[in-house]
Amino acid sequence: MDSSPHDNLATTIAIGLLAYVSADVAHHALGHAGACLASGGSVVSLSSVFVECTLHGAAIDLAGPFLNLILGLAAVLVVRSTGGPSRSTRRLFWLLVAGFNLLWFSGQLVFSLASRTDDWAWALERFGVPGPVRLGLIAAGILAYVATLRFLASGLAPYAHPPGRAARIVWTVWLTAGATACATAALDPHPVAAILHHALPQSVVVSAGLLLVSRRAARRSFPGEAAPAIGHSVPWIASAALVAFASILLLGPGVAIVF
């Protein structure tokens, strides 16, 4: 009898969707919008791709990426403390939460400073940070991105048996992230620009490193340490459906928050 794990596709999609949305909400809602309100401003529009605040400042610009960093590191701690056969699904979720958040943080750091656009570039311009410091931060972002990939490869090793299993998981969650981001941004007042300039870069581009970790995970995998199969889970699937519906309905067109 074949005892190799066979992961349920619907549950895997649900885990990937929830993990990606955690990064989107941390960046835009908790980060930018939260800093806007904490600074005494009002959120003119909070969407899945942009936050418009009545105030401007470096703290608001950097709150988004740093919320990704905080949530990502918290997820790393959860992964390191989570084990056992009965926690295979939960462990994969927290591993992906760490991945999406830390790849967003480090990938955006590199892109923003290299292109001189978006959160980091705006904040550093306000502080008048010199060129050498900018280059140093770009290097730090690259190192952080590589370190995240190494962590993900190690964490995915138990999901790399039988051969091809880890690759199926990462491709599934990566495509799920892109589909979720695009479906939400499709309700933006300017959907084409929202998808091409924001949704795709923040979902499939910054997390493209996920596609590189499955081979390294396979080299670290041992059949006797294989994680149990991701089974069909109604709670995970239902939670993902509710979150996707709320994300598309609210963050797609954008909401205003005024106190």
C-alpha cells in the first residue's frame, strides 16, 4: 500500500490564501492605515494595493514594511515551536506566513531603494539619507531575502517527500497568492494599473523566491521525517473563502476610515 503523503489541493490553496492575505493586511491595514490613524490622520482609502492618508510622513511610509517584518519574525518563532504529526497543516500555514511577510519586507526594501520609488525610497528621501547608506540597505535586503529562502527550504524539508511534493505546494500557494491579489485589485477604480503596478509585484514578484526553495528542501528531506499529508479541512477552506470574500469586497474597491 502506498503510504506517501497526498496533500489535499483545496486545503493547500486555503492555507496559501490565508498566508498571503496576512501579509497584505499587515502591510496595508495594520501598517500604513494603522500608522495613519495613530498619527491623528484619516484614511481616505484603504485597499489591497494602496493606502491614502490625509497625513504624510516617514513613520506612515515605513509602518507597512515593518509590520511585515514583525509578523514574519513572530511566525518564525511559531514555526520553531510547532511540531508533531498532528500539527502538519498548522505548521505549514505559519511557515508560509513567515515566508510571504519576510519576502515582502526584504523584496520591497531592495526594489524600493533600487528604483527610488515606494515606501523605503520616500522615507529615506524625507530623512536625506546619503547614497552609501542606501546601497548598504539594498545589500541588507538581499541578504535578508536569501536568509528567508534558506529558512523556508529548511522548514519545507518535511514536505519534500515524495519527490515533487514540495514543488507542488510552493507552486500552488504562489499561484494562489497571485490569483487572490489580482481578483481583489480587479475591483479597484483603475484595475489594470492596480494589477500590473501593485497586485502582481506584491504577490508573485516579491515571493518568486518561493519557487527556488523546493529543490533545496528536497536535498534536506528524509522519508522517515516526512510530514503527514495535508488533509481535506472544512475549517481551513471555509476560513479562506470568508477571507477571500471580505478581501475582494472591502479591499478591492477600498474603504475609508474616519474618526
